[in-house]
Amino acid sequence: MAATEKDLRTCSNVHSYYKSSDCPTCPDCEQARKPESGFLASLSAPARRALEGLGISSIQQLATYMEKEILQLHGMGPASMPKLRAALQEEGLSFRGE
């Protein structure tokens, strides 16, 4: 397997990091904005950004969506769905239509 060439980048907060993809996200900045608690804290950064992009910041907001709508989001993978289902169930909620 060939090694992927990584480019040195610097974000607007002057963090230096290497990336091999076109993704502009600084890992240091992303780690700093990760919630310490709540259902978003259990998700990967891409999954969290996908939900935040829809304006979902609470479990009640998540419950207004169908599971298949959430799965279609860029950054949301099948590994995140059990975490989301468990968080909904913990609050006595479920995805819309379930």
C-alpha cells in the first residue's frame, strides 16, 4: 500500500497540521470545540458536524428526523447510528416514524 503524501497546513488560529485530503478542518480546533457532555460528545467530528450543519444541537431536535434522513448526511456513518438511537432511547424518544 503506497503512502499518501500529506501537506503541511496552518489554520486561522495558527495551528500547524498535516492533511492528505481536501478537508479544511484543523484537528486541534475541532478537538477544542468538541462538547464535553451530551449526545454530540459521543460522536466523531464528521458526524457531529453533519448534525450541527442541520442545526441539530439537542436530542429533541434529532427526534424530529427520520433515521434514513440522518444516514444520508455527509459525515454520518452507520457506526454513529447506535449511539444516536441509544441517546434517543435514554430520553424516551426515537427517530420520527419509528
